[in-house]
Amino acid sequence: MPPILPSNQATAPRREPQFIRVAETRREPLHFFIDGREVAALQGDTLLTAVLMQQRRVRESEFSGAPRAGFCLIGACQDCWMRTEDGRRVRACSTLVTEGMRVLTRVAAVESDAGAADASGDAR
């Protein structure tokens, strides 16, 4: 029987979307980045909607590495927190995606970037 939780090895998120847009398709498009990959969204999309239109997870759990896709979708559960490339935490369900926004789905990516800055002597 396969394990319930994924191994600790970093795995790329599946690229199949969790959400499929069926309405409001005529809003202005914009571009943002998920783990360095440029993707498209529409003006007025929340970050959670925009990410789940691209892949099946919003982030990996910092505790188990398990995929997370949000839970309540209304800002009450704390399950959709993401990090921007500069390390800021944002709540994906209530943050509007903006042109050029850069977000990460893996905490390890944020920590390794911060560690590289520390090793080079740069302040965080």
C-alpha cells in the first residue's frame, strides 16, 4: 500500500488545474509567477483562484510536505498561506493577484533563498 503522505523529497506540483474557469472569462489578463514559472490569470482573481487554475496545490505543508489547496476558501482557516519570493506571507484566498507577482509553493525554496543571503553576508 502506498504511503499516505509524500516522501520528504521535493516533488514538482502536478500541472493539472484544480479549478476550471466557467464564467467571467472576459476580464483583462495579467501574468504572474509560480515558483519562477510565468502563468496567466485575470484581473480580479484571488491568488488562490489564480494558482489553482494552474495546478492542483497552493503550497506544500511546512510540517509534512503534503500538498495543500486551501480549506475554507473564506480566510478563516489559515491553510492557504503562501510566500512571495521576497519572503512575505500572503493569504491566497483573500489576496488579489497582481501583474508580475512572484509566489512560491514550497517553504524550502524560501528557506534556501534566505540561507543563501545569510551565507553571502546580506541582511534579510
